[in-house]
Amino acid sequence: MPNIKSVMKDVVKSRKNHLRNVSAKSAMKTFIKKAKAAIDSGNEAQAETVRKAVSFIDKTAERGIIHRNAAARRKSRLMKRAAKAAKA
């Protein structure tokens, strides 16, 4: 544990941020799983779940929790899957 007061505060802050980031990543993955399940089942609410997932991916990238290229990759794969399902 650090001895300097400001560094102690930084440690506390980084732990809080870490918990927030882990929670946000988990929520994002859940949204993606739900969207994939809706796409695969051919659910009528497919477009809505995909839109929510894409929105949440954008929010996590905007907050700096994931890299913007990683967000673009995830969205691209999801949209590609949705387009393939719509075509079939």
C-alpha cells in the first residue's frame, strides 16, 4: 500500500473505476448475447434488441471502457449476423 496520500486516493479511485468498467463490459456482453439469440431465433423484436446492443456498445466505447475499434468490430459482426439472418 502506498504511503503518499494522493497515491492512496488514486488507488481507491482506480478500484472504483475497475468495478464500474467490469460491470459495463459484462452488461455489454449480455446485450450482445440477447441480440444474437434474437437474431438466431428469428424473433420479431430482433431489430430492437440489435439497436439496443449497438447503442450500449457505442456508450462503452465513448466512456473509454473499450477501444473504439473494438466497438466497431463488435457492431460490425453483430450487424453482419443480422443481415445474414434477414437475407435467409
